[in-house]
Amino acid sequence: MRRLAIAAALVLAAVQATATPSNIIEKAEYAEPTTRYDHGILGDAIEWGALKLTVDTCTGCAGGPHIRTFTVRLPENRVFEDTAPRLIDLPDQASPAVMVVETDLSLGARLALYDERGLVAATPFIGRTHRWLAPIGGGDLDGDGDSELAYVDRPHLAKSIRVWRYTDYRQPLQLIAELPGFTNHRIGEAEISGGLRDCGQGPEMIVADANWQDVYAVTLKAGMLTPKKLGPFKGKRSFDRAMACKTP
């Protein structure tokens, strides 16, 4: 009996050693459509009241994935004013976080990171109602091992790229770079143009100039944003080609 008990203990220890108890977010989607915010910047009156996360709660555990669904629900004075949530890798977390545009009905939009536990980090709100930001993307944008998040601040008004650095869990994001004169969205469009690409020389932010004349690739190095003209803007196809590492 003692040998059986020892054998069983060794098997249990082996299973525990190979299991990874960290929660891993597999998918994120917006839920609970709402009309409680009357901005309509994305072409309709529907925003989102909740964020639904599909999470593997024990990656590597015996028996395969352990899938659970978590819902992050906003208070009545806020909405997710966005096209889709985005999974972003963070250097100090086993699981990606979810990057979203979260809007306060009185204070306008902010860029925020969430996981199944709630808010991870966020920028300040813009400061007044009907003011919005359009995400570009997130990741290690300058090759330093940290994670940066990029968006266009008020793409119809300020038209300025802003880059924020993630430093630690539940600590404020830090603004590290800003470049005026660029945009990625026009009022009423259901999509945000451009995004992040990597054509073999590191991440590049694909945007348009403020007047929608040309498409640009913008890089981050040593805290500086540097734009490079790729070609004339000729509609959505120009962004599609730029994102595919082709001439617009």
C-alpha cells in the first residue's frame, strides 16, 4: 500500500509540475450592445456595454484546455466605443491583455487594457464628451523589450499619433512620444484604417497624413516618431497594400 501511495504521489507531482495555472486569454469580443451614448462616430448609434473574454484557466493541465468565459461589464456612464478588441502581449504577464477604446459619457475616450480580473492599465480620458481616439496597435514597437500602445488622438480634430508605454500591472500608462499631422479614421466610417505591420525591419505604424493625401509608415526609435511617405492615398486599397508590404 505504501508503494502505491508513493507512486500516486509521484504521478500527481508530475502532473502539477507540467501544468501552467496561469489564465490565458484566447479570444475577446464586445457584447451587450447599447445606445446610451449618442456620439455615433463609427457610423451608427450602437456601442458596447461589456467585454466577453474566453480564457483557458489551466494551459497545459491534464485533460486539455479548461475554457471559461468571463464578462467585464462597464458602469452605465461608460461604453466601449470601438470596432473590435485587440490582444496585446505584455512583458510581465503570461497572458495577453485586451486593448480597447473605453469612453466615459462626460469625459470622452481613453485607451485601456483589460484582462479577466478587470482593468490592467489605461491612459487618461481625453477630458470632454464626444472626443475619441482611434487605435493603431500595440506590442514592442521599438525593440526594447517593453510593450507600447499607439493610437491617433482625436483623428478628426487633433490628428496626432500618441504612443504610451506599459510599465507594470495596474500602473498608469506613460506617454513617451507624440507626432501631429496624421490620422487613421474619417467620421462615420465603420473601420479604422491602417494599423501595425512588420515587413522585416521592425514594426511600422500605417496611417494617412492629416489631409488624406498620402499613406505613411511611422517608426518609433529612442522615443522619437519618424514618418516615411509610402505613396498617394487612393482609398481603402492603399491601406490594404501598405499593410501587405506593397506600394500603396
